[in-house]
Amino acid sequence: MHNGESGDLLASGIVEKIGNPPSRLKHKAGAKTDSRDVQAPDHRAAFALMIQALCEGPASVIAGPSEIQAVGHRVVHGAERFTGSVRVDGNVIKALEDFSTLAPLHNPPNLVGLREAMRLMPGVPHVAVFDTAFHQTLPPHAYLYALPYELYTQHRIRRYGFHGTSHRYVTEAAARFLGLPLSETNVITCHLGNGCSMTAVAGGKSVDTSMGMTPLEGLVMGTRSGDVDPALTFHLIRALGMTADAVDNLLNRESGLLGVSGVSNDMREVVDAAKGNTRADLAIEIFCYRIRKYVGAYTAVLGRVDALVFTGGIGENAAGIRERACRGLDALGYVLDAARNAAPARGPRDVSADGSPHRILVIPTDEELMIACDTARIAAGA
């Protein structure tokens, strides 16, 4: 929860393991915390617990839901219809239902939360902020696949990209850090967490991104494979007798760091295991190698690069992964300073060496603030 005028963070929290008891409520407001096991059999129950935590208990910040003036909702897929954040109405709800075929794992839960919030707070503006919106500036040669064109015109099969709210936030933050107008800022942004993606940004606008029609394409992730030969799917079905659903589950939930290392989808645990586990070390090398490949590709796309930007849980906190990902990039003009990179700093910082042709930045992302700012602006009628 943010203050709509100042943008200051008032409270934050999450309900984990919804539908898998015991669920866990984690809520924080300043120095006050509320962390406990709860019963959250579904998203509707979880949402009610969240409202209760804001209004009651050790970390409450408001007297009741009537003090909430607007609600922002992160929505994964807005397809081509939504190029920015919008106020939610019946037409928006219908469109999100239609887009569920493009994001079957994400949009349905987004809709559950949106409907429940509108039921509990019917008198305030609700705003949808889309992960895909920032990437709607991709040119056709970047978003189209080399498939029969009718698959795009009739079924909207194309690259959409995700993590757009994070890429937009760190792009704007990088421009401020570098002292450049946003319209003149060229950066490569790396959002590295359990989900990972990279974006080439020219003049403040996304011109290419690693995720595709779904969040499966691109970098190696916690449990997602990232780029693979499309014919791999046919081989798994024909040679191993797997079903389409089983292949989907394999590529989305059993691959990535988890699949290669056999240890975990959590990079911290994989790094710890890599000290004596060759598979864990190999998983890290594949992860970092894929990043280097995309840095090279996007450097070619942009021509002039002001900075390579790391963000997300891994990008912000794992100095060793940043160092390993940048190995060999000196020839392209990305020269890391080992001491700056290893320093335990938290805010936006430059970790490149003096004289590096391109800056290397670490910028903590704040998707929630971006959602709050968009929500306040749209709720005010701007």
C-alpha cells in the first residue's frame, strides 16, 4: 500500500501457499510486522485476510476499507489491446477473460483477485497495470515469428514480452541515474529472479525482449527452460510418449535451474550447492551464458548502449552471478569493477570499471511503486 500523493510505502505483504495449508500471511508496516499461519483455501479468502491485516492487528495502517481510495492490479497479459494502464470496467474484464487463452496460468488468478477487490471495495477506482504494456512498442520485425502470417492476423500469435512494469521502472531510474533524458536513453535491462527476462530499450522504449508469446521463452529461469529447439516438443511426445500437458509441465515447472542442478529453483541454494556439485555449477554457467548471449544480441540491436542494468532478486543481490554473467563481455565494452560489484550496497549503483565504454548498473526494481503511481494518476483522471 502506497500513499497516493507522495508515493511513500505504507505497508506491504503477501499470502503464500494459497490452497496448500497451512498458508502464510506476511505483512509489514514500517517496523511493525504480522507473520502467521492462516487458512487461505482460495484467492478470495486470501484477499479478505489481506484487507483484515491492513485494518486490524499489529501492523494495521488504516481504520477500514473506506480509507482506500484506489486499487491497482498487476495483470500479466493485456495482448495488443492495452498499451498502458487502464481503469477497469466491464469491457476490460471481458477482454481479460478473452486473453486467458494466452496466459492460462496467470490471467485467471489475476481476474479472481480483481473481482474480489471490486466486490469488497465497489466504490473506488480499480486500475489494471499490464506486464505486457511496455513491450507494445516492439516493431513488427521483433514481435512477429516466422510463421504463416495468418496465425498472427487471425489468432494474434506473436511475441508479447513480460516483466514490463519492472523493465519500465528500471529504465526510467537508469535515465535519472545517468542524467539522460528518457527519450535519449538506450539500455539493456536484465530482470533476474525466479522468472528472468531481458529487454533492449532504445530512446526509453522497448524494442526487443527475451520472453515471447508466453513467459517460457528466453533466459534460463528457476523452473523454466527458456529457449529450446521447438522440435524438442515433438520428440518428447513421439519418442518418449509424453502428453502435451506433460511437456508443458516439464518445460515450465521442472526445467531451468531446478532441472539442470537437481537441487533447487532458488539461485541462492544452487550457488551454495555448486561448491561441491558439478551439476549445480553447470546450471549457473548455463544461466550466465544465456545472459551473455542476449547482451551480445541486444548490443547489436541498439548500436549505442548507455548501460547494462541488473535488477530483480538475483540481479540486485547476487554479485557472483553478475560477475559470471559479465565474463568475456570486456570486448563488447562492458567492464565490471570487482570491488564495486562485491560491495554490499543496496541502492542504485554503478558497478562498472572506470573507463568502461558502457556503464553497468544495479538498480532495485519497484514494480509496486510503478503500479501505485499509475493507479493514482488514472484514478485522478489524468
